[in-house]
Amino acid sequence: MRIGELAERAGTTTRTLRYYESLGLLPARRTGNGYRSYDEDDLRLLQQIRTLRDFGFELEETRPFVECLRSGHPAGDSCPPRWRSTGASSPSWTSASPG
């Protein structure tokens, strides 16, 4: 999906998505003609970033968690201790939509 569709589905703006990309939180693949391309995994990652924000994390603080999520350890021991202390490692958290 393109950036506009991702923004609409996530309830955010394309500007926010570009900002997250500039921080390295939401990397975009590019199509042959240079358009950003996202998939369902990116939508889930964006929802998880927003949930971390709901827990009170600043964007820069979310970086280790995002790296943990992208490496396939949504509840593993490799995730930062502060994340585990929030209760964010529960299966219901990883599938929760931001409120």
C-alpha cells in the first residue's frame, strides 16, 4: 500500500509517517518509480509504535522496542527491560490497537 493508504488506515497523516521514516522507526520500501510501499506488517508496527507512545514513551525511546519488534521478539528477553516492566510484552498488547 502507498503512504496515503497507510496513513488513512492508521488514523494518522502522511507527514507523521515521513517523520517516523526519517527517525528510522518506520522504514519504507520503494517501488520502481520511487513511491513508498508498505504492507500489513508496517501497519501493525505503526500501531505498536503508537501504543508505546500511549504508554508514555518519547519517539526516541521507542527505537529499541521497534528494533526488537522488527527482529521478531515481541515478548522476548531481548526486548529492553523498561518495555517488559510496562506489561507491554503480553500477547494482548502486541495485537492491541491504540486507543
